[in-house]
Amino acid sequence: MEDNKHFEEIRSFYPKSHIIECSTAGEILNDQIYDDSIAVTAVLFEKTKLSFVEADITSAEESAAIGKKLADALPKDKLIHAMVFSDGLRVNGTALAKSLSDNLPPNVSVTGGLVGDGALFKKTVVGLDHLAKEGKIVLVGFSGKSLKVGYGSFGGWDAFGVERVITKSKGNILYELDQKPALELYETYLGNKAKGLPATGLLFPLRLHIDHESKTEVVRTILGINKADHSLTFAGDMPEGAVIALMKANSERLIDGASKAGSMSVKSLEPKTPELAILISCVGRKLVLKERTEEEVEAVQSTIGKNTKIIGFYSYGELCPTAPTEKQCRLHNQTMTITTFHEDLS
């Protein structure tokens, strides 16, 4: 991604186009999955106007402010949807998602993802019309009456073990569970797998109750560990007082979850079918599914239609409303998240 010759080659194919690039934890192209490749999709809209903005981010504490900056920069006339591609390690996905939703018109939905770096968690890059770099966030606005956008997000993980309460945290950094060091508890659960943290933490994400009244749940994945203070860094907020439980998965449940995400993403487009689907799935799912990973993409393809073109990537976090009828964007982890597009030319 950081080799200029590849970017220049792609730009030579499409000299008048905007080009978005991002690193991944795996590339999705139609019903195939690749590693260490460059996957390219060219998209032409007949009637829809696109707007592109980019911002730099250096730390997670800037996430809300950067989200507002990006949202404010998008033209609002006839805006119906926005899609975000964010650095996967320097951002607090919860704050970014909330800020984008809060600062865009209430009718505008937001989807997207935190880009990946395999299972290394060392460096992620994003670019807009230039070579991809660290610390970048790109936001794309879709405007016009002819475009229909659908979206869906679903996991397939099951909670196990005892529930615990977050007793000390700051933003997306978790220090204590039930007044005990979070890292030590996690290491106890993982046993020998703890040696591979943070990557092995992807196999055992946390279920987080963020709203007891509505019973809203999200899944959170570890991005990093700090042995000095026994803390865990997550992709999104870990609020004090929230109840968590460890989760695990089996392949059949994850594949079924991908199919359900596909069904959700086309519901608002019916009776039309999408021409394009952008899939963003979590690297943790890929680590669990292993050689069966392509089956979750095949499940999506069979649900959304065989003529729909698919592009996407494996991520460190997915951004999407929790239901097709909602607009409020939230950060998800360990889900298959799908954005579908249909342009009505009649």
C-alpha cells in the first residue's frame, strides 16, 4: 500500500476518479478472499453526487473532534448517506461513530470501518487521492434522490462464563473488572493463548451491555495490551458500570450471522436488488473460520443476489446502525457489516 508505483498504476487506469485506499486484514472481491493483495473496484454513479473529505488523527482522544470536522465538511444538500474509512489503531470508534451521527442531518445514515493490518496491530494506512498513510480518516458523502442505500450488521458469537462489571476505565482503555486488573483476568481465561495477545484476544471478544433499558448490546475487541498497568485497549468505549461477558464462536453461527447481515442490508432496497455491496468483516471472524472464511462471503452473495458486485475487507471494527430502520451509527466488533447500493435510473 505504501509503494507509490502501485498507486500511480491505479491512477493511470482512472485518471479522473477519486481513489480511496486502505490496508486490510484480508481483501474481499466478489465471493473470494485474498491476503497480501491489492483488490480494486471501480464504481460509476449516473445520477448520484459524491463528496470526499479527509482528516488526520494522532490519538484516540481526538476522535470526536475529528468526526465533527469531517461531518461539517460534507455538503449537506440532498445528502442521504456517508461512508467512513478510518485508521484502525489511533481512533476510538465509539466516539467517531457518535460524532459523525450527531453532526450530520438526522436522515443521513453512516457505515464504514476501521481498517486493518492482518493480525499484527502495528500499522494501518488510509489514503484519498494520494499514497496511503498512517493516521488518516476518509469520509464519503452520497447525495441525490436516485440512490437507495441499505445496511446490515450481525455477529453470531455466544456469551459464556460469568458476567462482570467494569469498575475502572477511561475511554477505550479498560483497567479493572470487578475491581481486579483486566489484563490478569483475561490472561486467566485465555490460559496458554494469552501469550499471543492482543491477536488471540480476537478469539474471545467481550459482549458489552451499553443500555440496560433497551438491552442494547455491542461486541468489543482488544486492540492492544499494557503490561505495566495491566490494562486492555479496545476499539471503542468501555464505560464504567457496564456489564461484560466473554464470547466465543463456532463456524456455523458466524456463517449464519453473515447471511443475516445480508438479509438486513437488502431489506430497505426491496423489491430492487443492489448493484454493489461493500462488505466489512472483523479479522476475528477470519481467525475463527480459517479455511472456511470464504463461506461467510458466499453466504452473503447467495442472500443479496448473484449479480451484485462485492468488494470489501477484514477490519479492526465495523461502523453501522444496529438495525436497518435506525440511523444512529455505532461501533461494532466481530460482525459482518454490509452496505448495499442501488441507483434508480428510471
